[in-house]
Amino acid sequence: MTSASPAPRGVYLITPDEPDTARLLARTAPLLAAGATWLQYRNKTASDALRREQATALQALCAAHGVPLIVNDDPALAQAIGAAGVHLGGTDGDIGAARSLLGPDAIIGASCYDQLANAERAVAAGASYVAFGAFFPTTTKVTSSRAHPDLLRQSAALGVLRVAIGGLSPDNVGPIIDAGADLLAVVSGIYAAQDPVATQRAYLARFDTQQ
């Protein structure tokens, strides 16, 4: 009899709006090799054709590194390329419908912003994880919500993975991890860093120091 796999902890890497597929892969491959826990494909500026091209290429890359690929906002694309799951924002679709489409083993996440009630509804609908944020100011997207670490503590009873997002850095994530974040979702904090691999390792190291 085998024991259950431990819940994932670490960096939930999210791709930037990169129009060049080859460059996106070249930027991402070293980060997957250096220990990214999950990868989310997100490109708000791409055409449908480019999104399909990039998601397909990233799925192959993630499979080679044993890293689950989550597609942002598009369950149909996630199904088409064989991704591990989908992430849905507050206005991006129905969690129950995504679960029906992708199956019981899919990873389905929900943006819950700064509201515990959003997380409760998402889990009831079938979400695998809930994401709270922004915890700190961020330049990645316009956001009016500001989450507090107490949300991570309060949502522990929901029994799903908890993701923190928004302005996270290796210097400020200590209290976020202490409050119960399983995964740190990061875009520019890693991709825009002078040394992305070293920076990602710095995020990961915080899980070892925050016990």
C-alpha cells in the first residue's frame, strides 16, 4: 500500500505576455528545470492561433520536465492540448462546467481575490485550489483587491491548496508562507529578474526557512 503524495509546495510560475513562442520556451525551460512546481500559461495579448501554438509547445516542455501545465481562462484549450488543468478568474467561466469537461483528476483553480466567500463557493463547485491576491502592489495586472494573510489561515478548513499572488518577492513572502500558502504565483518577479533561475531558487528557499 502506497502513501498519498505530499501536497505540492513551491513556485507556481505564470508566463508573461510573450509574443515569440521560441523565446517563451527558451525563457521557461531553465525555470522548469530549476524546480518550478506548476506552470500556468497566460497570454492576454495573443490571438487564438498563437495561444494554441504556445500552449501546445509548453505542454510538451512541461511533460518533459514532469511539471503540470495549467491554462489560464480556457478549459477547451486545456482539454485540447492535454494540459493538467485550468485557472478561472472571477468572470472567466463556470467551475462546475470546467470540471465536467476536464474530468475528476484535472487541476482547476479559482481566483478568489480578497474574499473568503469566493473561495467557499469555488470549492463547493469543484475547485482544486483557491488563489488569493493581490497581497502586495503588482504591475502585472490592474487589481483593486488587497488580500490579507489571514485569508490563508481562514481558508485552511476548505481542504484545498491555497495559492498567493500579487507583488510577491523572496523578501516579503515569509508571512504569506507562515499563514499557509502552498504555492506562490509569480510572473514578473521571476521572468523580469536579472537572474530568473537564481530568483526562483530564492523563492523556493523561503519554504525551507519558514517552518
